[in-house]
Amino acid sequence: MYGNADIDPNLKIHSIVADEDPIKLAAFEARIAAADKIEPRDWMPKEYRRQLIRMIEQHAHSEIIGALPEGTWITRAPGFRRKLALMAKVQDEVGHAQLLYSAAETLGKTREAMINDLISGKSKYSNIFNYPAPTWADSAVIAWLVDAGAIINQTTNAKGSYGPYVRALERICYEESFHLKYGHDNVVHLATGTAVQRISVQKAINRWWPPLMHFFGPPDSISEHSVILMRWKVKMASNEDMRQQFMDMYVPKIWDLGLTLPDPKLSKNKETGLWEYTEPDWAEFKRVINGDGPCNKERLAVRKMAEEKGRWVRHALLRKDAEYVTPLA
Amino acid sequence: MIESLDPRITREEIDENSVFSDLKELDQFETYEVFHQKKRGQQHSHVGIVHAPNAEMALLYAKEQFARRGQTCNLWVVKTQHVFATDYDDSDIFETTEEKIYRDPGTYKVMDRIKAYKEKNNLS
Ligand SMILES: [Fe+2]
Ligand SMILES: [Fe+2]
């Protein structure tokens, strides 16, 4: 549920491409198989366009909503250097949203329509941002581990087939590397600090572990729909593969600091090379994504307020002769 | 009212049930295509788009969005609607045809002939 495509297991390939021109479809698929990129004004199947709009739009919303839990810590950041770094990170996240909205717009959905759908609850954003950041240590854990998850997702999607999305992701990934370093630095500072600091970071990790396990979404069902999205390079890896990659990269780093994770089953199976863990609570995931999480209301209310309070400024700036044209690339 | 862990948000006294009237078309303005030049002497290249009410503000947003990292010495913005572009479906117009190989420096092979001439006339 970050930028990854969600898949309807019941959709059959023939119904997905039923009314597409077979010659154009074959040329489109050949182009993707040859590792070529698809550009906005190329012919594309309807389902390709629909999935990409949905996915890029959700990703954009996740960036802009994701800036909120951390943004609330700017005024209370411990020390000037951290305050500056956090401001820069939050600005980056809002910038990522701008890049992604633009990429989605090239597919024909206006930015206004996307913002309306976010505020009305019609489109979703990453579930993890519906949880609160009660302490400074939470903001450190978000910057390190939530961004780490986002980077795995984004570097995976950056190998996709849609040109504007791929280009936006390349720029985003380049900026994310600072977020990860900054977050790690903050966590290490607390973990190697006083007893109180260690306890605060341990508690934050305990709070964020379940949402982090939800982050990549439930394991995908293997369906014809997922097969075709993979073939079109819309979906680049399964949710479970990305979760495994995340655990592989970060669980040892967390343990290395003498911190623990709140899952007694968590261990790497030497034979399979895969991590074993307690099945995350997917019912809770569904409940929160559908609006019933600790911060859903606050996040949307803040976003709505920002749009409403800025409205008169935007109206004052609007020119009568303005004309909207879908962006080019 | 929204009660938040963030004192700033609680202070805002946000009414979560306030009615939101949908943004109308152009509420977020037109788009401008942004061109970025890294160093003097290099080409400007397209880096993305910004939404802005006019060109001056488009430059301001372009600076925030595309000049936060690395080097920049100049930016251009152009209204998207002012860009004319070829169609990808017509990309074949750019294909170099067989009979135009005379444009390719590699197709000029004089050394063989010079060598042959020298050999024939005992000039080496
Ligand atoms: Fe981001
Ligand atoms: Fe980030």
C-alpha cells in the first residue's frame, strides 16, 4: 500500500484486455519486453493507465500525508542541527508528492481531482501514516525504518515501464538516501545514549514494528491480474519479496544496536534464506486502512484545512485567461 | 475539534466535520515545464513540471523543487501549452534511411584507396 499496485485476484487476463486492439497491444508488450519506457502520449491499454494512475496517486498522497507525523516534530526537535535536517527532510517529502502528482497527471487525471479524492477518502495513502509519533524517538524510527521501507519500494518501482514515474522515482531515491542516513544517525544517537534514551527508542521500535510489517501489504495472491501487471512492469516485485528484503537489510542492524523486536518468532531460516515471523494482524490493517486508525481523522482534517485556508490565496492569484493542458512528461 | 499529540494542531482548532467543497479545475493553476542548467556552457534539460499561476512563481517553485540539491546555474520555465511536440507514433520520421549513409563519417573509407594507389605506383 505504498506505491505498490493492489491486485484483484479475480480479474482474468482476457477480460482485462478484451476490448484492446490486439496489434497495438502486441506492440506495447514488445516495447516493454525490450525494456523500453512508455511515454504519456504512447498508446497504452486502459488497465495499464488505470493501475498506474491509482498507484502513482496513492504514492503521491503517501508522501504528502507522510510529511505530517514527522512535521509535527519540527518545532520540538532537540537542537538546531536536527531541526534544520528535519525541515529539509519534510520539504523533500512534500516535493516528492509534487513530483508524483505531476507524473500521475501525465496519464490524464488532474491534480485537483486527486486532491478531492484524497480528502473525500476515495483514494488511499500508505496505512503507516495513520499511526501517531508520540515521542522524538518515534520521529527517528520513522525517518530510519519507514523511509527504509519506502526506499525498497521506490527502487523496485524505479525499474518499471512508465517513463514519467520512473524519472520521478530516480530523483526521489536520490533524495531519500539523506533521509535514511539522518534517521539512522538519530536512532544510533538514542540507542548509544543514556538509559532513558535507550528506553525511548526501544519503545518507539516496539510501536512501529507492527505497522512496518504491514507496510508492504498482505502477500499477493497469484492471479492472472498480477501476472499481467508484472508483465507490463507496473508491479515489479511481490509484497512478500519486498518485506523479506526489508527484514534482510534492517533486522540485523536493529539487533546490532542491542535493541529487540517485539516478535518472538522472528528469525532467519538458514535453509530457505527467508525470514520467519508472526503473521501480522491483517484484520487490523484492513480496519485502519478503511478509516478506523488512531490518526486517520487528524491526517485528513489537517490536509483539508491546508486546502481550505490556502484557497483564497490561490483564487487571488488565478488569471482569467489560464487554460489547463495535461503536462507532457 | 481535533485533539492531537501535536500542540500546534490542537491550537488550530480544526473542525474535522467542516464541509469541503471540491477543488475546481485550475484551482492548482496551469503547468509549466521546467528546464535546468547545471553549469554555464551546458545544455538546459527538461527535469519536470510545476503548477503555478504565472511564470515568475513557476520559477520560484522550480527553484524549490529542482534546485534543492546539487548544482544549478540557470532555470527556464515554459507553459506546457506552448510546447509543440512530435507524436511518438510518427517516430519513423527520424529513421536514417539507407540512401542517407553519406551523412555518416564512418562510410568514408579513403585509406584503402590511398594504400592501393601508393602500391600501384611504387610510392611507399
Ligand atoms: Fe519520500
Ligand atoms: Fe523520505
